[in-house]
Amino acid sequence: MPALDLIRPSVTAMRVIASVNAEFARELKLPPHIRSLGLISADSDDVTYIAADEATKQAMVEVVYGRSLYAGAGTRPVTDCR
């Protein structure tokens, strides 16, 4: 039985916003108690979703906005399969 290829994702962008602007919070439709944001983008969205899920289990954080983007990669993300 062949072994699966190991996929090593890379973080492509990361940003922390300690005090989110009220207008930006409205645009994202954030709940009123959300005041700080951690933003992350990676070249494998499936791994990023797993990391976000693990973060919610290890710290007092919530995932309030998550999106996948298919931009012409060789395969589309599993989370986007229909």
C-alpha cells in the first residue's frame, strides 16, 4: 500500500489587530464582544481550518470569519468540494 505524500503548508500572511476599528468590525459583522483579531492566510486552507479548530480548544478564542479561496491551484480545497 503506497504511503500518502506529506503536505507541508506555509503561512503566507499573518496579522494581529489589537483594537479593531468599529467600521471594520461592522463590515465583518463581528459580535460586539470581539475587540481584537488574529488574521492568518496559508497555502493550504484545510490545514488552516484544523489549526483554527485546535486554537479554539487551547485558548479563549473564537473563529468568527473563515473563507476558502480557490485561485487556480492544482487542486481545489477539500472544504470546497461539492
